[in-house]
Amino acid sequence: MNSETPREKHLTHLDEEGRPRMVDVSGKPITARWAVAEGWIRMADGTLSQLLEGGPKGEPVRVAELAGIQAAKRTADLIPLCHLLSAVSVGVETTPDRGLPGLRVRAVARVQGSTGVEMEALTAASVALLTLYDMGKALDRGMEIGGIRLLEKAGGRTGLWRIEDDA
């Protein structure tokens, strides 16, 4: 659990008057940083089978993975106070989970920079899941997306953090 008290924590994207601002990272050292995020989409068994089989226009799972990568590159355009990061490396993997039934998405983002890549990893996972919904909605409008969360991050002054650290 984090040792800071609620009073010590503050919203870093607001100034003293409550106005939005980008966090100044100009004085931070450039370090290797990475983040891992995940999420899932639950659907009917038949929908899962068809998404995995693909069709004449391609493989929906691969399209979703590419959409996640593309979205990570656009994170600063989508989330107003995110820093624009160059040379971000992003990978998105989709895994079937018959127990849901559905698909699990895991996104990893890496950068050499002065700020983290958590938002890029979370954006990649989210958009990959939304793309799977879009591609399967003709079969199953009742699909459910959930579990989007940061699993771990590393780099910068806080070092390594894993979700288990806050459990």
C-alpha cells in the first residue's frame, strides 16, 4: 500500500487555483520506462469462435491489435494533458479465454523519456477492446468490456510498481 496520506496526495494536473495544466517534466531525467495494461471483452461462445476464425476480410483479432498500437501513438491527441511521447514502442497481444468466454488484451508500452507510458498502454488496451466490440457487434451487441487496468510500470523516480503493491 502507498504510504502517503490522502492529504499528501494531490492532483498533479491542476494548479493551485484548480486550473488544468500539463505537468512540467523538463527537469526529469530521461530513463527507460515501460508500462503494462490489460482488459477483457466477454461475449457469446459463437461470437468468440467467429472472431477467432476470421473471414474473407481478415482476422479481427489482428485488426484489434493494430488498432491498439495505433491508438497508443495518438494518446496525447485523445487525452488533453498527456505528454506527446516520441519513439514509443507498443505491443498488443490478444488471448482467447473460453472461461469468460471472450478475449483478454494485454498491452506493453516502452519509451526512453522523462515521463511514463501508463496512458499509452491503457489506451492501447482500451482501443483494442473497442475494436473487438466493433468487429463483433453484428453478431453480439451484448458484449461486455471490463477489467481495464494498469498491471505494472517502471522507470523514473518511483521505480517499479506492480498492482500487487497496492493490494
